[in-house]
Amino acid sequence: MKRIFKQSAVMLMALLCCVCLLAGCGDGQTNSTATPAPTGGASQSAQATPVSQEDYMGQGIFRVEGEEDEFSYLKPGTNVRLYHWWYTGPEGEDEAFLSDGLVGQHRGSVYNQLKDEYGISITFVPMQGTTWDAVYQSTFAGNPIVDGMHGGGASLLLDHVYYEGSEGLIIEPIDNKGVSFDDDTFWNVEQQNTYATINGKTYAFIFNTIGMKSLEANIVMFMNYNLVNNSSYTVDEIYDMVRDGSWNWDNFRKVLAAVSDPDNGVYGLNYFFAPMHLGLANGGVVVAPQDVNGESIDRFVGNNNAAWKAGWDFVTELYQQKLLAPRESSTGDQVAAQDFAAGSTAFMINYFNRSDAVNSANAQLEYGYLPVPNGPETQDSGRYYSQGPMGECFYLLKNPAHEPDDYSCILKVMKELYRPIYGKGWEQERALYESEVANYAKDANSREMCDLIVESTILPEHLKYADMEWLIMQDSVVYPILIGETTFAQYWDSQVDVYNTMIDEALRR
């Protein structure tokens, strides 16, 4: 496998034109690098793709071919009440939400146009003093405090849809409202169809993530430049392994042995996330559809999945060889980031956005990013693995006072307000990504790896079940296996019913 990333002349020209304009604008909206041309939906020419940031940012709502009729649903005099996870209030103080960075500026221009041109007002209900439970309870009682809701990632969708144990008691499907979300230039159609569609009804729309949002929640490997360069390896050699396809467990073990100095408290790798994601990088599977009495149902299969087990065995070997940092308790992604920042581990598997915690703890640390190394089952696959984020979901709330056109009006308002500021494949989208990533990945090697990581994004089936991964990675699970108090098979065989019950409860079976 040869991985060499070459930017097209078009992208380079776009970057030169746009990066200077984008510098200092800190907001972005988080799944692919957006270099391919968009497929499906309207064509780029029909979308009147803007040629520069200034031309675009003053437009507010921009027309997309095939969506013109949707504006007829905007009913003058309507007030749309929205609950947004990112908006903290207090109520009435919307300036930051509607002006901060590129996303905020665009959102503000849409807000003003809806008000001035269509007579539609929007009220944001702040998180402060409000919770999802308050939204749920008011909706269930038939008097919802909001009309639409940003409800977190798709991993929480089942909790929302199956409130009080039954499907669709508080969430109104978005189908058959006259408002379409099937243009994959702007909307994550795959996730909408896969995760947000239940029993033939689609319960949420999910926007395509752009800029840093395309990367920030991906699983990556962090590499301490100083510790590697002071060993028998150099960081350039590691990057070359990634490029030529030899970044695998065997070579990773050799690098860990070279950088580890346990007598002085320096270890190759922090163990948090390691068994989970090294196993997944080997093609491991935790949850998969199984035939149960003639019905295809998600089941926990991690107890007998050889590829996932191999990851746990590999990490156990690293622990026994003192290449893995010992920690009996109080670990987690934030603690792992602190340990990495302190220089006690040369490598760390973590979310990309834990870069902020590393930078806060040690602003002088020189480090870069890598994909998780492939296992023996995937090292000849021609690609790497990075678990990506579940897209952010937006919902309509049920309201007995609403007519069908009321739902359509609310849905259209939400669509225009939360539409990504750039479409996938637009030159501006790529320039935004490049400019934001450059704030984190300080050198060309690391920026190249960021492209590769985004390209390598996958969404394992178990992400649908919100707390599953975190339960798997608890110290009480990982540590006894590492130190030999129990075996992989013994522990996970004992947990099959526990995890299948979790799945069944999420699906309200």
C-alpha cells in the first residue's frame, strides 16, 4: 500500500485564496476530507457555489436547486423555539451563537433573513436551567417547551426515539413533511438512512461535518517527537512506515521497545483505549447483526471475535513487556492526555480533540498524529482504521397543537439554520479544513496524517449504543485482564447477557 497525498492544483489555489481570509476565524462545524466531488443532489453549478468567503458570507440563505418549493412552508408570524446543545444562554443573549466564527456568522445571516424576509422569529432555549429531560417531559405531557432540538450524536438517538419505552412518543418523524435532506452535499445521508431511520421512519437529520469537525472526534494515535527522536528511530521513519503500509503491530512493538524506559517512568503507550482500538484496527467486531429466531438483531459478539481478541492479547503482551504504562485506577481519556503531555508515554490512542488538553498541560510539547497501526488481519488491506464520530442529530418534537404545515415550517427553519456553511467538495470547505487543521498539526507530515485519518474513518456498529464503549474501557474491565486475574474469554463470556440486555433495552425489544 502506498499512501501519498497530493493536492490538486485547484485545491492549492483555493487554499492560497482562502486561508488568509479564514485565519483567525475559530469556528467550524465534525467525516471525510471533502476532496471528492459531491454525488447526488444538486450540481455544484446549480448551487451557485461561491467563489470567495466574502461573496458567500453575505448571502444568508442560499438557494439549492430542487428546494425552492420548500420556502412556501415558511409561515409569517411563526415563532420557532429551538433547544440547542451548544447554546448555553442566558435567554435573549444570542449574539455569540449568531456571530462567533464562520458558522456563527452564517447562522446569524440566516436568522436575520428569516426574520426580515419571511417574518419568522427564532427563540433559543438555553441549556442553563434546561435539560433534555425537561424537553422530554414537557413534550410527553403535550405541552412542549421547544419545537425542535439538537439532540447530540446519533449514539443517543435510540434514547430519544424510544422515550418511555415506545417509539416516537416525543419525536416526530421528518418524513413526508415536504422538506428534503437527501442531498449528500450538505447532509449525511448514509447516517440518516442507517442510524436515524427506524421501522421505515426517519427521525432526525444529520449535517455533513466540515472543517475541524471532520476530524476532532476521530480516534488517532499521538506521537511524542522528542521521545521517538531520542530512541533508535526518528519520527520521519515512523511516518514513512505509515506511507509504505508497514505501520503494523510488529513494527509498532519494536518502536515501543525502543522508546520505553520503565526504570525512569517512561513507557511506550498509555493503555486507555488501547485494547479497544487496536482490536478494531485489526478488523475486530464488538456488535453485529445475528439471526435470532429468524429475525436479524444486533448482538454482542466481542467474546468470540478473534480479531478483536487479538487486540486484547497484543496489549496484554505489551503490558507484560513493560511497554505499556501501568495504571490501576482513575484513568480515562483526559488522564491519558495529561500523562502524554507530561512525557511519561511516547504514544497515546485518544480522540483528536484531546489535543487541547495536551496543549493546555504542556504548550511546548512537540508531537504529531498517526493512524492506529494495523493488526495482522488488516495489514495488507490497503487502508488504516480510525473510529469516527456519530453525526449530530436534529429532531422535531411532537406537539398536538401543530398541523402538518406547522411541522414543515419548523423543519425548513431548522434546515436553513443548521445547513453546513460549505458543501462537501467545495473549494472553501477544503480551505477551511486546511486552515483549521494547521492550528494543530504543525508540520507537513502530521497534516498529511490528518488527511489519511479522516479518509480512514469507520463507524462500528456498537456506536449506536451510547454507553457501550465506555463500559468496555473501564479500569475494572481492562486491568484484571492485563494483569492476568481473568482471561479475555472468561470475562467476556460472563458479560454477553449484560451487553445483549443493554442492546435490547436500547431497542426496546
